[in-house]
Amino acid sequence: MNNATSGDEIILQPGTYTENIVISTGNLMIRSKSGNPENTIIKAKSSSASVLSLQADSIKVSGLEITGTKSSYAGIKLSGCGNCVIENNLLSNNGYGIYLLSSKGITISNNDITNNSDFGIVLATSNDNTISGNTASSNKGRGIHLGTSDGNTVSGNTITLNGVSGLYVCPRSDNNLVFDNYFVNTVNGEIKNGTGNAYSTAKTSGTNVAGGPYIGGNFWGKPDETGFSDTATDADGDGIADVVYSFENSTYADSLPLVSTTEKANEETNEETNEETNEETTSVVPVANFETNTISGPAPLSVQFADLSENAEGREWDFDSNGQIDSIDQNAVYEYTTPGTYIAKLTVTNSNGTNSKTATITVTETKEDNSIDNVNGESEVADDSSVDSEITDDGSGDKEDSSRSSGGKSHRSAGGSVSGSPEPASNIEVKELSQAFITNGKATQFEFPRNATCVVYVSFDSKKTAGKTTTIAEQLKNKSTLVSDLPSDKVYKSFNVWVGNSGYASLKNIESSVICFKVENDWMQESMVDNSSITLNRYDDGEWEQLPVTVLKEDNEFTYFTAETAGFSFFAITGKESGFSENVTESGSGPETRSVDMKDKESTGFTAEMSKQRKSTYIHGSEVISEIAALFSEWIEYIRDWAKV
């Protein structure tokens, strides 16, 4: 390759070539002699680089199997290229299959792109390309990803069984044409609008990708055969559904969606059988993935990280780009105190390999005002930047979504959600995240197994399906900055609970809500608070409301309580102090209050003795009098002995 000149044709004999190749000479053809990708293989020598890296125009690559790179690296990467052809190749077990960066006029056709650890075909700031006749199947991320890319044509592709979605179109991708593709994924399309995009072409005679007699839109099925195209009616038998197919959360629709045919259904059944057979003989590798509640903000910036990885047995977080492990927990919170740009990295492992994912965190100088409106009102949700974070620097990240969020930002990926918090990070002592799947009509419980806060679990019955949702418990250093004052009784802890996206945890969506919390036994003993006086207080509409509690259980360290609540917001745990004074009636006199003077506690050792007594048991009534009298007598005797000396 290093000796090639423009116009050369390079023919590879069957065999396995172990190397990473950079091609900077244009006008070349690189192909296998057999034309069969399965016997002419280029395997990455280093998994931390793309296998074939094209950096020139008019290069054709054909008939090769390309494999062995990882993470955000590609089997074939085209950077700044024009008029190249990538056809009839097999790309598997890479990070990305084929990756176009700032490239134009590329033809990607008849390639088999399967079992890659992230995306199948990725376009980032790449325009006027043609993607046709490919199979993008069983990739852990998306089948085809269009990020900030315009004027591309995607047609005749089979895009099935991908982990995140079949097709993604970011809101800055315009004038793309997507038609006659066969989508069978749990999530077929993440369509974020854009301008001038189309998801069908004019109805034309010809066999479509689903076996029907007309070409028009796309087939939108699901693996369990419950998708739109699986069940849509076709009264006139033209292979096109009688109604349009509208994309969720998008202004676009497929006006000529295809319907199922027997021929294509049988073909797909055979493909799925082969996939199952292949999966039995293929080692399962980990796939790193995570989401954050925000990726930018003023210092100090508290960022919640939620691990969504697959097949992971261990994990390591490096939040601040210093190469050191900051956490091994599944969900973690990191506070950035110094302005700057940081690369947060999650590395997951199992016995078959390692995989990593990164996200860019930007910390600014100016501290913005926090507002409760972002929690109690509806707010925009940044849906895609967590999945795009590895290629954000290539222009494919969805910056438009993040710019619409403010204050308590939210962030969601693959159905999950993390709600933001209006509480300033400087007032949060510790927080913990919990995830659960919310289904209509079923009880949902969010548990906090790390025991980072005083909240043990949150539960409720759902009236509305919300999918995978994140709940945050925040234990505060002081009272919440968003409440006017604290309850009058002695406060044990103040904390906040946020469930899901802004506005979800309302009476129209949930009922029978319960919080389980815990109180240290030592605190109750030292504060002379009986557990029967413990109360959970909820701040709502400018007032504190006392919630009756029930003692759940007790162990050596904590007493556990439950309380029913009408909603989730700001809370304070309180108890009533019993004090040290007792009313004593002496013979021949009326009621009299006696108390112990504590001024000389250090010299007498009185405090240490009382502390020991308080920690061993609660002392009430006549026991208090007896103990105080005995200790007071010992103290007087001690003073007398000291005076004699």
C-alpha cells in the first residue's frame, strides 16, 4: 500500500492479514481476488485504531472481511474523502462498521455490517452520499446513524435487530431521503426532525424490499411481529399500508409504509434462525453505555452518571480525565469544582473483553440561578447526546437538544431518564440514583442499595407507563435552599426526592406513594428522641406537612420507618426532644423542678458517664432521678476529698 501510486489496483489473495492500514493515496482499487469476504480477512493488529483508514478521494474497497477494532474505532473509516466506493464487504466485531467523517459523494452498497459493539454505519458532517443494499444487523447500538449530514439517500437496506435503534436522524440533518428499507428492531426510528427530510418516494411499480409490487416507503416491523407493518391493513393489495406511519416525537411520517409479504417473512425467519445459531458460538463481549443528567454548567457542577452497559461484570469510571479510577459503582455522582473541559470515561469488562465510552463535560465560570420551575413544570429533555457523546467532536452530537434545556436539565437514552435537580450542588451532602421500569397498573419500587443517604426505597403504583426511569435521593448539608424554614421539632436530616422527568410524579400519574427512610439509633439516644416521635415532613405549597410514620424494623445501627406521601419533593425527618429535667415532689412542699448544672462537666467526668448511660438505654422518670442523684453524690464526695488534700 505504501508503494502504490494513483490508478493502481491492489488484489489480495485469500488469507488473514493482521494490520491497521492508512490509505492516503487516491484513485486506488483494493479488492479480494476471490470476491468472497469470508476468505480474505483484514484483522486489526491494534484494536485502538480503525482497521482501514481512508484519507483520499476515489478509493474503492471490495470483497473483504474487516474485523477486530473496538470502542469508537471503525472497520472502515473515511475522513475527508470524496467519491469513494465501499461495496460487498463484511464488517463485524468492530466499534463502528463503516464511519464517514466530513466525506462527500461516497457509495456504500451491498455490505454485511453485523455484530459491531456500537453503530453499523455512521455519518458525521457527511453530505450527498448513497447507502443502499446493505445489511446492518445485530449491532449493539444503531443500524444507521445520520449526524449533521445532509442530502444523503438511504434505500434498499435491511436493518434488523439492532440494540438501540434501526435509524437515527439528528435535528441538524437536512434534505435526506430514506425509502424502501426493511426495518425490524425494537425501536426502528429515532427521528429528530431536521428540514426537508423524506421517508418515502413516489409510488413506483417494482418489487420493494418487503416483496410487494410497488416501491414507496419503508417496512416498519418488530422482532415479535407486532410492529406497524406487521399488523397494518392493505385493502387493495398493493403492498402499501392504508394509513401513514407517524414517527414518535417527530413532525415526520412515512406516507407510503410497506406491509408484510409471505416471501419476506419466510426469509427473515431463516435469518433470525441463523442469528440465533451464530450467537450460540460467539463470545458475548461487554458494551459500554451510560447517561448523565447534564453535560455542561457552572462550577461547582454536580453530574450524575448512570451505567447502562450490557454484559458488564466490572466497571471503572474516570470522571476528570486524569487516568485514575474515581469509582467502580454502577451509578455515581461527581462534582466538578474547577471550570474546564473534562472527558468522563466508563470502561466495562467481562471475561471476553473490554469496552469503553466517553462523554465531554464542560464546566463554566458563571454560576446560573437555579429555579424550581424546572422540576415542577414541564421541561425539554435532551434525548440523544448521551448516545452520541463518542462522536460529538465530529459534529454528530445533538447540540440543539441540549441548548433548549435549562436549570434542572434532563437527559435520556434508550428509553431511560434522569431528572434534574434544582438544589444547588453546594448544599448536597450526598446523592444516590436508582433505576426501575415503570409500567401502567403495576407497583414500582426504587431501591438505594449503596445506603448513601437516609432514603432506603421509594415506591408507588403507576397509572402511566414511563419505561426505564431514574429516581434521585439527595441528602442535604442544611435545609433545602428552596424552602422558607424548617419544622419546629429537632431535625435529623433534610433530603429531596426527584422521580423521573419533570412533572411525571404527579397525582395523575402515580398513587399510593411510600418513602422508606432510616434514622441512626445513636442520634435518637444522644438527642433524647424517642422513635415514637419521629415524623417525616414534606414541604408543599409553601408549608410543611407532617406525614404519619410506621416503624418497619430496627437493627444495631438504624431504625427504619415508612410514610405515605402525596408526592415527591423536599423532606425533613424530625423528632421531639424529651430533655433532662424532671418534676419532683418533696415531702411537705409543692412541685419543684430540679436540673443538673453542666458547667463543670469536663473536670468532674460527668459528661462521659452520662453519655455512656444514654447510649446504653433510654432513661425516663424515676430512673433519671436515681442516676442524677447517685452521680451528684459522687461528685460532692470527690470535691470533699479534693478539699482535704
